[in-house]
Amino acid sequence: MTRLSDPGEHGGSVVANGNAAALTGALRPARLRARTRRRLTGLTMVAPMLVIVLAFLGWPLIWTLVLSLTNMTVTGPTATHYQFIGLANYRELFASGSGLVQSILLSLYYLGASAYIGQALFGFVLAYLMLRCTTTVRKVVGSIIIVCWLVPEIIAAWMWFAMLSNGGTLQQGLHAVGIPYQTWLVSHPMISVSVANSWRGVAFSFLLFSAALSDVPAELIDAAQVDGANAWQRLRSVIIPLLATTILVDFVLITLGTLNDFTLIFAMTGGGPGTSSNVLSVFMYQQAFVTFRLAYGTASAVVLLAIGAVFSFIYIRTLRRQGALNFAR
Amino acid sequence: MRKRIGVWARRAAIALVILWSLFPVYWALDTSLMTNAEAQSAPAHFLATQPIFSNYQALFGVGPEAPEAAGGIARSIVNIVVESGGAMLLTLVVAILGAYAFARLRFRLKNLFFYIVLGTLTLPVYATLIPLYRIMTQVGLVNTYLGIILVYASGFMPLAMWIMYNVFLALPPAIEEAAVIDGASMLQRFWKVALPISTPGIAATAIITFLLGWGQFIFPLVLSSTGSTQPLTVVLAALEGRHVVPYTIVNAAAIIAIAIPAVLVFLLNRWIVEGIIAGSVK
């Protein structure tokens, strides 16, 4: 570890790791006090953060796990006098006809269409296109895209709802270019929400790829060009391999963001018509707050958590490999 | 010749992207400048014939068209500022302290604590929504600013800590070492050396947490049942389709909800971008 940690700490750390109690007598009291104070300083500085995170994230999270094993409902006798029913909620979830499988498939569709194509691929193409533009152009276009991303999700949903619903602007516009007149939110709900999510979220991938692309040394690309590589070969064999980590990080983060996305779909289609856009997050909400089966809803939340945990694990492992967490050894 | 085609193709593509990105926002802006009659006339007008600002005035209770519900919108604008701002301040102070300790100090269970906080970075937060509502009801924090601010802070903390952690790690160690040689205490080192040279990072974290708060919907929806704490996003969603307030006035309120992030992005673009990069790939 070459980084500065705590000066004077290195000498003491051997003692701390060894048999501290036996050696304390050998240390002068003043030095001991200073070291204890330093230790306490660290804990004190971290404590408020831990308290807030554990109280408002950790504790409810544990309750989510616990409630998923009960039969709690929003109303009725089981609202207050609920019982533990083991894994019955999960058995019901994974039984055929629960709608979970459909929801998982819809979530995958949403991921593929809006996150991977609409955000990552589109974001990459855009970043690549703008690589040779002037700083001003890049900044202006970048800002505009970021604004779309920072428009409150519910407002974005509302604007797209207005454009795609009956009599909406886009409906009229598409009709004008020869696409049959239809209410897009009803005839193609998944396409509608995916388009809205692509509009909204492209900025994140664009920013990551822009930063990574501008770090690719120009000499490397020039050298490939001198060797006779065409644009596509330069992209495939030089640029993309250099961007491997960025691509992985981007995919993991937009996967998590999209899986967790609730507001946009909920506000635009409510999961409908019927259950035709009932992605996992909306499915969870429906079970808990529409059919009032709170416990059953938390069980589906746990399924979502488990899927998310896999991607979180990949993300943190990538960061570690990259050396971003190099103190933690 | 081929090169020139390439240049024009790129310009066309960029123009298309700008048009695509701005159109929905432009549409809301255009509608907010129309009278209700004009907004509902067919075919749709792509440019308000006579731009009016009475919709914005009505939001703040000025003018003959100001409806009852407009008072609720004005209040919700105050609420969203208090809640996003409060969450930003709390998150910033707490996350900076924690991030500095993680980056520079040694203490017991540091790694465990670090991974607890970082692990929640990618948590689908609304998976905690159901029990959270019960807990907040039990401790009496529903319909309070404090409750919403605390919940926001817990959600934004991991990202804020992670950005600030990367900012502190990237500081050249020599500067702080020099201060230590000059006899600075831990606190002085943190307060007088590390913090001042981290201002860009702190600013980035502040803007990002503020904007995260600005966009919240489902948590304030569940945690506030009355207009006293409902932010603009929640109130707007409730107005949609209810026809209690003219459509054009709702558009004006939506434009206000968009305007704040838009102004911040155009003024502080660089810091936002750097913060986002530091918070994801660093």
C-alpha cells in the first residue's frame, strides 16, 4: 500500500494485529491514547452514515425478507395477526399461472429493447459520432441529452403518455408518414415504454462511453489505419477491446437501473392493458397494493432483489479487479 | 467527396438527436404558453399563436384563472425544494465524513462497513417500500419533511459516499503529508487541507444528490398522504387526467419541474459529468 493512510500508523499496526493486550504496557500512555483516539475518530466519522443506511435501508430490507414468509395482507384479519407460512408465497410465485414468468420475460424485453439497444448501443453510436465534433457541439448535445435524463421520471412518463395516447402528437405524426392510426400505448405498450425509457436514459451510457472513447490514444487508431484497417475493423479490433471494462460497468449499471425501473411504466400503462406490460417491479406493486396481498408482494420483491444481487456482485467484482477498491485487502 | 458525405451524415444525425430529445419538452413548453382553448383545438399548433404567461401566473395564485388547486401546486414547489435541498445537505455532510474515514483512516471493521454501504448502491430500493411505510408510520415520520429527507438520504448515501471516496483517494497524498509534517492534527488535515481541495468533487456530489431528490416519485407518494409534504412530482401526477386544473396550467407546472434540472445542467455541466463518471467507473 503506497497510499498515505494514517501517518505513524504503520509502526503501530503490527502491534494492533498481534497480541495487543500483552503489549499495551510497553507503549507510553500518551501514544496509546492518540492511537485509540484515531481509531475512534474513524468509527465516529462513519457512524452517522451507517445509522442512516441501516435504519432506513437495512432494517426495511430485513423486514422484506421476513414478511415474504408470512401471510400478511393490507386489510382484513391477517393485516395485524399474520402468521409465518414458510415458503408458501414462493411456491405460489413459481407455480404456473402466477404471472411471474410472464413478468420476468417482459422485464427481459424491456432490458433488451430500452437498456441494451435504446441506451447502450444508441449511446455508444452517439458518443462515437461526436468524438470528432468540436467541444461546443459536444457540450450542447451532451447537455440536452442529460436534461432528458434528469427530467423527473414521472414528468417524462406524462409527456410520453401525452404524445402516444389517443390524439397524441406522435400518433398523428406517425399516421402522417403512413403508419396505421392506432393508440400506441394500447396496441404496443412495451414498445411505447421502451421508447420512452430510451429517450430518457441514453445520457448515462453516452457519458460513460464519451469519457472512455476520449481516453483511447489517437496514435493507436492512426496506427491501425496505417496498417490498412477500415473503420469497422478499427472499431472492432482496437476501440471495443480497450473499452471492455467500461462496457461491462455500463451494462451492469443500466441493467440494474432498468430492472428497478417502476415509475415510468407504472405511470404510462399501469402494467396494462391487461398484464401486457406487467414487468417485475409493477408486478410486485400490483400484488402488494392492488390485490392487497402485502406478503406475496414482498416475496416477488425478494425475487427481484436476488436478480439484482447477481448484477451488483458482478459490478463490485469488476471494480475490485480494476483496482478501484485497492485498499480493501 | 466521400468524406464530405460523412460529415453531412454526422451533422444530420446530430440534428436528429437534438430534435428527438427536445421535442417532448418543447411540446410541453408550447402548451404551457397557450390558452386552454388553443391547446385543445385540432389540428395541434406547433407554435403558440400568441404566447401567454397567465398559466405560470395562475400557478402562484395570480390572475382570474387561478384555480383552487393552484395553491397546492405552489405549496408542492416549496416542498420539493425543502425535501431535495434538505436531503442534499444531510447526505453531503454525512457522506463526506464517512468517505474521508474510509479513504484515509484505519479502524476496526472498516471493510465490512464499507461493503455494507457500497452494497446498497445497487439495491432496488423500492423493494424496501412496503416495510418502510409500516416502520415510518410506527415512528410517526409519515407526512413530515424529516421522514422524507431521512429516506432520501439513506437512498442517496451509497452513491454520494462512493463519489466522495473516489475524490479523496485521487487527492495527491503529498499535500496532506506536508500538512502532517507541519504538525496538523487529523481534524485540521481533513478540514483545512482535504476539504478545500476537494471542492469540485463536493459540488458534483451536491448537484447530483439534489437532482436525485428532485426526481423522486414513489417514495414521497407513499410517505406523504397530504399536500403538506407532497412534492411537485406527486402533486402533478395526481392532477393528470383529473381535469380539476386546466391542462395548460399542469403543463406550466411540468415545465417548472423540468426547468430546474435544465438550468443546473447548462450552468454546471462539467461538474455533473465528472461526478457521474466518478460515481460509476472510477
